[in-house]
Amino acid sequence: MNHKDDKSKKRTARAKVLTEIPATTDECDIRGYLYKLKDTKKDWEKFWIVIKDHVLYTYKASEDVAAIKTEPIVGFRVEPIRGS
């Protein structure tokens, strides 16, 4: 393996590190549970989400420290559903 391959692996490893915003942060626009239909289209999967500064952070649980996925949501309007 040459030196170039080593740098490529390091870059890939760094890209997998996600922003660490605690799932329990009070400094956010919206936080709560989101149910997403699984690929099988038969079951729903429960995630904890936080929206802060036009970014959707997805967590496996509300106690997690680091998000498993982040997605920019600039240009979208997101509002919580109010119970009746």
C-alpha cells in the first residue's frame, strides 16, 4: 500500500464523523419522535430528531450524543403537529 492510499482512508474515516449535538439539547427549533416507513414498506421505525439551524439531526434514541444522520433542510417549512 502506498502513502496515497493511507491519506484516502484517513479522509474517508473523517467524513464519517458526525456533528455532535446532543439529542436532548434545548437550543433547537423542533425535537421529538419521527416514525419512518422501513424499506419493506410494512413496518415503521422510530427515531428521535432535532431540527436546529435548518439541519435535521436523526438519532436512534433521545439520550444519544451524536446523530446517526444529518440532512440540510434549507427551503423547507417544518412544523410540529399539535395534538387535538
